[in-house]
Amino acid sequence: MGEPERPRAADHGIRPLSEEPASGPSPARRVAQAVDALRHGWALALEGGPVLLPIETGVATAATAHQLLISAARAATLKLANQREAAVPHAPVLIHGGEPFTLRSALPVADPALDLANPLKGPFKAEPIAWQAQAEAALELARIAGILPAFMVDPAEAGEPVAVGAGDLAHWQDHAALRIVTRAHLPVRASETAEIVAFRSADDLREHVALVIGQQQGDVPPLVRLHSECLTGDILGSLKCDCGPQLDAALHAMAHEAAGGGWGVLLYLRQEGRGIGLINKLRAYRLQDQGFDTVDANQRLGLPDEARDFPVAARMLELLGVRSIRLMTNNPKKVGAIENAGVSVAERVPHQLPDNPHNARYLATKRDRSGHLLS
């Protein structure tokens, strides 16, 4: 006799992805197009605001502009941010240069990793922003695209821009659009009976997966680990973090749980670098090589030190039919975030592993500055 079917949502969570309305792109689709444009180096036209050209990826090599939009943290490094602005490192700041900026001259202004090679900059002055919501949206779009949060403002010769509105972001972040697209048996080292479940939404290219270990039981809270993608740690075996060992240990803990009649769910979230993207994470590593810790490195780039999307994890659990969990984490803020997203955390299960000479400072920073419960 075969194994009984695992309880699932009534429609198995599998539904067709939404189609674009005949009236034109939806707000969420416009965000997706804007993110794609930034990765390609194309300009954006912010409704109610200026045209913005991404400095890092911009392909309009003849473009020039008198103003740049950068982060408060970057402006503080350039001695241009006031105390209030500097308190929010990823807030937008508008700066004006004495000479028109080109993409080539703007890049050292945008990228703090180039400071040692390009120490002399300016003179610049900060100016008030009359389009604050659009400026904040632009920096958030840059983070989603995984590029430096820095733009040329209303540049000449920018090329045809892609239109997007600041309010469109709320629609793109609507997690109800996430769907299960397929599921299959996937034997892994920790468990030969594991099942993998893939999730996707129409307007977000990131495809998240869940690995279910053991027999799903609707009345038993599973052991759950929210694991954000880490190419360097998970795949390359980086010693700078503890991601790879944590992933492996979590899967084996779930297999042990399953052997005792319980079950576990590993949510693998495509949120590299705690939500700032692979390239920006590597930029942060370069700043760490210069002596900055992981929090300061992110902030110096003008990016949040924590930008993960925990509601997407809650939506994945909802689609799996999970309402209550035992969460493997050392981070109390993660417990609060997932509970705020509608998931009941029956227990926080510590998940600390030994450090090594390369990640000891990183773990100490997580403990001392990010509030992780580490000994």
C-alpha cells in the first residue's frame, strides 16, 4: 500500500499566472519592466518626477547631467548629508556638481568601493528634493534590480525611458500573486523522500522553492528554516559566513525530526545578500576587506543591512497549508517578522554552529549589532 496523500490547499496552490490586462501593463508589470530596464542600463521616467539614468549600468554613454540622486549614506561619506538624512542610510539625497556629470565621472561618486582609487571628488552641494516619493521609489527599484542606488537626474541624451510610478511598488509587492507552479520528489543527502515545491509570480523573476521532509501533518507544527540564497556560502563553500553549514544542518535536523514522526520545511528564498543582490553583496565584501563590518558595509553602499521579504515566506507556508511552525533561527526579529506576516511561531529553535577564523567577526556583528542570540 502506498503512502497516503499529504494534506494540501484545496487547489494545491496551483493556479494560472495572471495575464496582462488589455488596457496596458498593470502596476506590478510596470515595476517588473522598470527593474529589467535598470539591469539593462535604460532610463526610467518616474511619474511626477524626473527621468533617471542608472549610473552603474547606464548604456547612454553620451548622457550628461548636473544632478545625481544618491543615498544618504553615500552623501554622508562625501560630507553632504545632514544629521537627519544620515540617520536613514538608504534615504535619497540630491547633489549638484560644478561641472556636468558623465557616466564615467559619476561612477566614483556612486560607488564607495572605488574611494581608495578615486579619493578626490567634488565640489558638490546637496539640494532639496521636490519629488521625495519618486526618489525613494527609485532607490528601492535599484535595490530590487541589484545595482548601486545612484542615478543621473534628467540627463541629456538618456535615450527613451521606461515609465513607472512610485505607487506601483505596492502592487509588485502583493504576495497574493505568488503561486505553486510544480512539485516533485527530490532525494537529497539528508532525506531520500524529500519533496521540492516551486513558487513563482507573474511579475517577479525570482523563483522560490520549499523542500518538505517527512510526512506532512496538518495538526503538527513543522520544523521550519527560512534560508535566503547565498551563492558564495551554499555553493562555493565560503568561510566568510555560516550559510552553507546552516543549510546543511537544518536539512539534517528536519530529517531527524521526520525519523521521530514529525516533519520539516526548508524555504529557500531567492534573496541573495539579505535582499541586496549578489553583486552588491560582493561590493560589501570588498568594503569588509577595507575594514568595515557587514552592517557598515551595506550602509556605506546606501543599502539596508536587512532587506529580506519575509511576507513571501508566509505566503509560501500558506500555499503549503501551514499555519503554525517551529522556527529555526537565532534572530528574534525574524520571529517577529514572520508572525507579523500571519504565521504563528509555536517555538523558536536555536540554530547556532561553531565559527571559524574567517566568519568570527561576521557572527559577532550579527550578535552585537543585529540582535542575534549567539553565545
